[in-house]
Amino acid sequence: MKTVKPWALTFTTRISLIFGLLGLTALLVASIYAVRSSNAQLHAEISSTLDQRHRAVQTLIENRLDVLNAYLDVASSNHIFSALLNQDAGFDNLADDMILMFQDSERAVILDLFFLLSPDGQLIFDAGMPLYNTPRIIQRMDSPIVYSTQWRQVGADNRAALIRSTPIFDPSTIQLRGYMVTGLALGQNRYFIQHLLQSADLDHIAIQDSQDNVLVSATQTRQFQDAALLDFSQLEDPNAHVAVRPLILFGEPTELYISVALSSDRFLGRAEHFARSFILLSVGFLGLLILAGWLLHLSHSRAISRLLAFIDATQKGIKGSQFEITGIDEYNRVGQAMQYMVDDLNIAATVFESGEGMIVTDQHRTILRVNQAFTRITGYEPEEVTGKSLNYIKIKDESIEFDVINEALAKQGVWQDELWSMRKCGDGFLQWTSISAVFNDYDGSIINYVVTLLDVTDRKEAEIRIRQLAFYDQLTLLPNRQLLMERLDHALENSARHQNIGAILYLDLDDFKTLNDTRGHHAGDQLLKKVAERLSACVRRVDTVARLGGDEFIILLEDLGNERQHAAVLVENLCQKILHSLCQPYQFDSLEHFSTLSIGVALFRGTNESVDELLKQADLAMYQAKAAGRNTFRFFDPAMQIKVTEHATLARDIRQGIQQRAFHLVYQPQITHQGQVFGAEVLLRWQHPERGQVSPVEFIPVAEETGLILPIGQWVLEEACQQLARWQQTTQHRHLVLAVNISPKQFQQPNFVEQVLACIDKHQCLPSGLKLEITESMLLEDIDDTIAKMDQLKARGISFSLDDFGTGYSSLSYLKRLPLDQLKIDKSFVSDMLHDKHHADIARTIVSLARSMELAVIAEGVETEEQRRMLEHFGCFAYQGYLFSRPITLEAFTQQFL
């Protein structure tokens, strides 16, 4: 019978084989990589060597040219120059001198080209090597011949050369007498190319032109002794390493290329060195791989034996069996995990009977098992529910959607929430329920459900109570400091995210301590409750009203827009609303109490300031409000505070000015084109006791916003009617018409018509002398109401003029319905119509429109005679402006125009 290897031995053997296979694969990959790396390194060395040899050749050529430069400099400073000046001396002697000067054993080879030219380019003297055709070189030189400090290429064939020239001048007359030229022949210079081949230690060298034509080349013989002058194509070694680089002389590129080559035999030793190193490393790696595989086999066999022993003991139910640690971490982790699993199973059996109710069902939600805690919580015995559907346990919570539970279990495998359930006896209780699905690891299907339930009725009530104590003030039931801080942090984050402006209002009751001291703390607590109710009623539902402690409250406002001015106006309106609400009397314990408060405001955008800093700013602003007399508010923002303070101060001064009769009227005459005064416009002026004359542009908008324009407008109307009555008492002034500006707020009063008629009746003036000037903004409110009021007044003889016509949003359909008597051309059109054609056209159109509608027309702001004449040309025959008079007092108006 054949013996079968133990499973552990087979497993470890397979591990060793797999390890060996992976090792061999790694060796193969490493070998391929090493071969490629060696080749890359070898080619890099070859390329570097070729580059060095090319630079050596280029340096040799530059050295040769430097020597020729020296020859040229020496020759130009010798007695050759005098021979050129005196041609009777003869050139034969000159040639002898040149030969004696240069033709020694070394310089005879170096001096390839050397000749003298006349100014017109004729050859005078040739001292170069006879091998080179000097006339042909001269023909290829640039004409006219010029002095050149650079080496230039002449010719592009086997007669090519590099030349350089210098001019010869007569020292007495500074007259050009000729040129001296020297050069290096390339195409036929075999000695020089042989010199380059041997000096640069090359196997082959060639000089080529830009068309890859070989000008001259040389190849080293196999014995590396002499050089034979061969073509590049006759290089014997087909594996030679060749590099072609451009020739750069003294940093300047040329049209020539240098081809250098090295025989492959030069690098055989390096390649053999790489091969020997690779073989030794491969053999060593293979040996280490075999040793590692054997050690792995031994270690895994021992570790698996210990693991199998622990598994056998566990299967036999031996309690207290322990896994014996091995020398391999992976097996130790498996053994320890199994040890933990065994311990966990023992613990799970105990936990299942813990304080939480537990239910285990199958995939169809049929109850398989429950614990004792379930029986204690619900009252059901295990035998009553085992085998029953999970729906057998009654759920009292009607808000539970079972489709949502099923979807959560299918997607996430767990659902948990609070729900109201019912005990067996019928009592309801709040139950924390957690349902977990157990999935099949193979196909992902659900095989069991584990339900955990806990009675949290008492705990929930305790949590609500704890939260109430932790985050809310117990007296007013408003958020306390802790909850306020959380909401402030959240508000700052939202403000930074959306760049919206928020605000903190710091409120402090005025003289609250007096109430506590006189009426007791019970009365103070009642006041705080009522204050909390009124504050909550003043704000939006999204705003937060909190009590810091004592008589201090905080209001947090969010989402006030992204414009600081607009936000400030909203906060100002809220502060006025709060101040008005809290100044109303409080009724408690048969006691009527009046209380005011001071408000400090800090605006914020983003997280530039911390919560503490914002509270400090609002607190400081609140103290500023108290210092200002209490029952008011102040902004912390210096710029905003200054503006708000100025606004409030101006409103207060206007109110005082009304009481002290500080306002007075001025009159600006209205004149026809014939120079006759037919009336005047009455204008309001204010002489402030401290600031002096205050412009209407400054105080009229404040009066409009605060509603103070109503008593001011009524006073102006009274003064105008009174003055009309005086004029109408005389025959010569009875025709005068007085124009009075009416504020939109004044006109929108329900009893406006009655006020005007009462004023006329009071002063017994003729209504025909009163002209009311209205603005286009009145037409945007309620056109039908506006027309009705105008009809009632016009029926009594009062006329109407539409002021600033053309500057608003006039509707011609509305204009046609309005019972107007006059259109007034705005001064902005009059002042620019001489220089702006569009303004002139607008003025002309207004006049034409008024004429077509049978309305009178008057122009304001007429300052020059040219403007008056242009208006008269348009058909406008009534004016007012500085050309005739500034607004003046009644006395001055009477003296000058009446």
C-alpha cells in the first residue's frame, strides 16, 4: 500500500516549489535587467569616449589655427610690409626671406596657405605649400576682400580650406596697400589628418561637409603603427563605434562635421568584465535561493504541526487548550485568531444573556432564538415567540416605514432607530432597536438577522431633562450661554461660507436692580419672563434670543444680506421695534411697571473676529448706549456708529428745530421771457444754531425717513397760504402764484386733501394762487389714489406742476391721466444742453410734449443768457434760476421784484 505524504509536508513542499519558481523568475528578470543595464552602461562609456575624442580633435584644430594666427601676426610686423611699399625691392628676395623664416622641419608642414594680395585682389606673393592651388582659393574668397578676424571656410570640396586675412597699410600715408592671408587646407592635408588621427588616438577620422561629402579621412592600420589615407567607406571594422559631431571653432559653429570612430576591439575587455560579474552573481543568487527554500520548508513544517495540534484539541472540546507560539508570524497570527475566536464564542454565549434583549432570526425573519433580557423587557417567553414571524412582536409606532427598514438592510446591512413598541401586557415603551443582517460570504445573500432592543424610556426623559438644564435658562426658557456660544460658532462659519452679514445685539435692562430692591426678586423674575416673551415676539423664528444671566440678553441675527449698509438699516429697524415694545408698561401682581433697555450692536462677516471678541464689542456698544442716556442703541463699528450717530443727532436737531421754529422760507422768482415775474417757488432753509446753514440735501432725506417731513411740510403749506393771502389783498400782486414742493409721504396721507383745503380756508387765500409741485416718485405708489386726490384739489382751483420731469421713470400713459397744469424741465438738462446734444433734445422734447398736451412748461436752473435763448427757441417762455435770482428772503424778493 502506498503511503500518502502528510498534508503539512505537501503544503510546505509546494511552498518551497512556489518560492523556487518565484526566485527563478526573479533571477530571470534580474538577468534581463542586468544585461540591459550593462549594455546601457557600456554604450554610455563608448559615447562618452567618442565625445572626449571629438573634443580632443576640435582642440587640436583650434591649436593649429592659433599657430597660424601667430604666423600671420609675426609676418605682418616683419619687413614684408616695407617690401610691399617699395615694389622695386623685388619679391624674389622676399620669397627667400619667407622660406628662411618659415621653412624649417616643423613649420614647413604647418604653413599650408600663405599669400599676399593687392588691394584689387591680385596675387602678389605665394609662400604656401605647392600642393594647394592658391588662385583657386582666391577665386572662392569673398569679394571685395576685407579684413577678417574670424576663420572662414572657403570651398566645400576636397580643396576646402579655413582662411584668415589682415590688411596692410602704408605707415606714412595710411593707404591700403594689400592683404596678407594665411590658411589651413582641409581637403588635401593628409599630414594634418594623420596628425589628428594619431594625437586623438582614433581608429578612423574624417572631415565632412554639410552634405555628408568626405573631404579627407584617415584610418589606423591593424598594427596601430602608420595611418593610411582611405575613404570613410573603407573602414574595415563594421562594428566600429562612430560619432559624427559638428565642428565648432572658438565657440562659433561651422559648416563642417568631424566623424570619429573607435574599433569594437577596444571595448572587449569591458564587456567580458560585465559577463564575468553577471555569472558570479547569478550562481551565488541561485545557491542562496536553494538554501532559503530548504530552510523555508523546515520552518513551515514545524509551524503547521503546532497549528494542527491546536485545531485537533479544539475539535475535541478540550477546554483551556492554548496555541503554542511558532517562529513564523503568519502562523502565530492564525493560531492567535483561532484562540480569540474560541474565547469570543465563550464570551458571546455569556453576552447573549446580557441586559439587552436579543433576537436571532433566519433569512425569512422567523425567530430562532431569544435571550432572557428579551423576556424581561417584552414579557414574552422564549417558547411563545420561537418559530413565529418577527412581526409577532407588536410595534406601536405608526411613523415607522418598513420599506425604509428593508431598503437599509438590503443596502447597508444595518438599521437602527428609536420606536414605540408594546409589551405583552399592552403597555407601550420607547425602544432602541438595532437590526443587523448577516450575509453569506459567497453570494452576498442574507442568512440571518440579529435584533437588539433596549428599553430607553427613562433614559430618553433623562436626556431631555439634562439637555434642558444644560442648554436653556430655567427661568425664561431661553437658550443659555453654552447654547448661545454653539450657535454663534455656527453663525460665524455660515457667514464665512456665504459672505452674509450677521449681528449680535447685547441688551441690558435699565434700572433692573431698583425693581429687585423695591419689589423683590419675585417681581424681577416676572419682569424677566415678560421681557423674554416680548423679545421673542420681535425677532424672526430663525433668530436666537438668549439670556446670559441677570438682566442681560443676547439676540443673534443671521443672513442680513451682503451689504453692510443694508444690514445696519435692518438692525436699526429691529432695535427701534424692540425699544418700542419694551417701553410699554408691564402688568404683574396688580403692579404697573415701566422698563427700558440699552442695546449694543456688533456686525460681523465671516470669522475675522472670535465669539468672545464680538461679545466684547457688543458689550462696549451697549455701554455707549447707556452713556448716551439709555433706552437707545449704539453700533460698535466706528464708521457705522458715526453715521448712525449723525443720523440720530440730525433727526433730534430737526425735531428741536421744528419746536424752536428754526426753519425759514426763501423765494426764487419765476419769470417770463419778457422779464415779468408771475410767481415764485418757496424753498425750505434751516439755520442750525451750531452748524450754521444746513443744506436741504442733507436734512430733507433724514426728515423723510423719520416722518418729520410731515410737520415740516404742513408748516411750509401754512406759511405759503398765509403769504398768498397777503399778496391777494393788493391788486398788483393778486396774480402771483406760489409753488410749494410736496413730499411723497405728505401726499400719501389719507387726509392730505383735507389738510390743504383746511389751510386755504384758514388763511382765506384764493386756491388759484397755490401751485403744488409733485415728483414722479409719487406716481409709482398708487396712481389711482394720486389722481383722485389731484382731481379733488384741482376742482377747488389748485394747480399742479410735475417737478424734475424726465429724471425718473415717467409713464406717458400715466402722464396723460394726471390733471397737471405744468411740466418743469429739470436743471440737469438745462445746465448741459449747450454742450450735450442729447440733453438739448430732451429739453426740446419736453417742451413739445407739454405743448401737445396743452400744458405749461417752465425750466429751472437757468444760469446763462445762452441757456434762456435756447429754451425760448424751443418754445419755453418761463424760467427760474441764478440768471434772474438766487433763492432770497421774502423781504429781498419784495424789494427786487414787486
